[in-house]
Amino acid sequence: MASGNDMKAHQQTYSGFLGLVKWGTILTALVTVFVVYMISR
């Protein structure tokens, strides 16, 4: 279990991770839509 001393660092790291997952998901969805559009033309 994490000690109280590194909780701030943990929260910053986890916040960055969540941002990366969010933008990665959005980018993947956009690329998928583009590829499906290109295939269907």
C-alpha cells in the first residue's frame, strides 16, 4: 500500500494516465471512423 508521502505524486501520475487514455480513445475512434469511411468509398 502506498504511504501518505507519495499520494500527491500518485495522483499526478494517475491524472496524466487518465488523460492519455481519454485522448488515445478519442484518437482511435476518429482513425477508425476515417478508415471505415475510406473503405466504404
